Amino acid sequence: MIEEEFNPADYPWVVEHTVKFSVQMTSARINNFSDIYFGIAQDAFAQYLLYETTPECCEEETEEGFEKHATAVTHRDQAAVKTIVFAAMACEAAIYDIAAIHLGDESALVLDKLDPIGKWLVAPQLICGKPLRSDGPAINSLRTLFPARNELVHAKSLSGSSLGDPQRFEKIIQAARKQEQKILSAVKPAYQAIVLLSLELERLFGTASASIPGFADLSTSRSYEEASVEVKEVIRRCKEIDSNFAKSLTTTSCLASTTDQS
């Protein structure tokens, strides 16, 4: 469900002001690791996409096939973990840097007490007067990313002491598979989160911002240029998702305006 946009004209007691704001496209900060985290996440995601389609991840009928399968699955899982964890780190580092660059370090430290989604909602609004859409694909991707990241960072193993009880052991195996699937299903949204946040933020600011990779113009995007063929396809899909969401907002706004005039 798309949120209705606030229209001051509907509230006579509200006075609307137009506020100018500045966006820094570059910065001179030290130890800003967001680019490093993003690079690790992008490389890991490229590896994950390769392992996800490799035949070894499906073969385990023979003894040799089982060994190849076990090795491929281990590498795939390592890539999945790195993608999720470093994508989350990149998102947190980026929004801290963006807040510090545009609002100052003291304000950034205050905002840092919020949860990750709160940071991404509040910081842009303080900078330009408008937040990212809480119902948009960028924020929704964070809602998938951070629970998965938390599950990995605060991992809890399952008991394997029920080998003598087939029914109980089967339940543990099912729980383990469910846990694994939850992690694997978050890998693509984890990487997409960075791209979608960048696209919506640039649309909100009207220009690219320091501390987060730019994807609005792929012909000048270094991150897109350095991506693998498979990752580039995901980036292009993110641009479609963002574009469709932006169009839906325009359509909703036009319909609301037509209704008001009638």
C-alpha cells in the first residue's frame, strides 16, 4: 500500500515554506569505510551468484559429486554471509557519513542511536526536508537485510544430540533448512538495498551524494563498471524497480490532484 503524500493545501492552518539545502557530492572525511564495505559486498555477491548457478551445488549422487557439492555449498554460504554482513555495514557506514557530512558530527552521533531504518528515514528529512518513502523498495529492502544480518551476527546453533530419535532429529533438520533458506533468501535483497537506497536518495537530493555509490547514470558509475555481468543485471533490475515506484508515486499524486480539483 502506497502512503498518501502530505498536501499542505488540505490543511489551512499549515504554512508551507520552501527551504534551500546543499548536497556534497564529495567529502574530506577520514576512515570512512563505506566504500570498502560496499566493495567487499559486491565482490561477495558476484561470487554468490556464480556458486548459485554452478552444477556442483546440485550434484551429490556419487562420492566425488558429494565432495564437490560440499565444497561448492561451503563457498556459496561464505559468499552469502559476506554479502549480507558487509552490505549491512555499508548501509550503516554510508548513512552515518551522509549525516555527518551534511548535518555535522554531533548530529550524526545523535542519529546513530536510532535503528538502521530510522537513520535512513530521519537523516534525509533533516537534510532536505523529505524522507525516503517508508513504503518504498529501498526501505523495504532494509527490512529484509537487517534481520538476516542480526541472525548471522548473533548466530545460534541447533542441537545435534537427537540422532537416536528420528522424529526429533527430522524436526531439527527442518529447522536448520529453514534457517539456511532465510539467510539465502536475503542475499539478493542485501545487495539491492545499497543500489535502491542510492537511487532513491539521489532522486530525493537531486544529485549524487558522497559516501554511497551512484547508480542513476550507469555510463558514469564506477561501481557498475566494476561489477560482474551477473551483478550488472541485478543493478539494472534495481533501476527498473526504482523507476516503477517513482512512476507510481507520480500517478498517485496526479490522481489526488484531480480528485481535489473536482
